[in-house]
Amino acid sequence: MRGGDHGGGNASSTVNAQNLPVLPKVEIWKINLSTQQLEVVAEADAPIFGPPHQLLFLKGGQVWSANLDNSEKPSQLFEIKGNINELSYSPDGKQLAFVVNRSSHSMIGIYQNPETPIQWVAPSFHRDSNIHWSPDGKKIAFIRRPGEMELHFLF
């Protein structure tokens, strides 16, 4: 990762300590250890490694994928309503749990492949976060907090 305030409250926010007229970008870089060649993978955030040689990251609130073995352009893994802000691979690497924020609530989904519908984990109007897979990959632990309540007034 290059750029962003990853030790602070808003990791994807750019840091402009030099007060440059053009804001620095939050980018994911890779390095070839044999040649020491550096290359930008994407202007994105929150990278996680997956099998085999796959890098997932968040860009525009969606999950994108890049193969680190070749120079193909990254592609969006799937499209979902809301903004994804957390990713976690199952221990066997065959499933991807994610948290999608839909303003007043957030929930956990599981993506397997392009042909399988997304599976929702106990969907509700609460705020779910902090996903962790069990060692055998059969269960997911998470934190659930109350969601936002809207007040409607009748006049």
C-alpha cells in the first residue's frame, strides 16, 4: 500500500503532508523480487491475498481481483448494492466473506464463484462487522450491533 492514513481513522483517505496541489493517491503496488521492478496494481485499498496468486482489493466500494502472475488488467469480481468495506477468505480459499454497508445497516455475504448466488449470513437491519472464519471454514463469527433507526413523523 502506498498513501492513505492506514494507522488512523480513515485508511482510504489520502494524506497530503506536503500540501501538494494534487492530492496523492492511495495505491496498491507490487515488486518483482528478482528484478526489483516496481509496478502499480491499482488505485485502490484493503488488499488481501487469495489462491493462487490472486490479489483482491476494494475500489469504489466493490471487490476487484488481480492476478499477480501476469499483467492482465484487474477486473471487478462481482457487483453488489452498497459499499463493501471488509473481506475475509475461508481457510480453504474457496469462499469470500464480505461486509456490505447499506447506509442504515450492514450485512455479511459469501461469494463463491460467478455461477453461485451470493449467500447472506443471518441478514437483518443491524450493523454486522469483524468477520472471522472458524478453522474448518464451516462457521463465521461476527459482531452485530443495532442499525440506524429512522424516525417518521406524521403531521
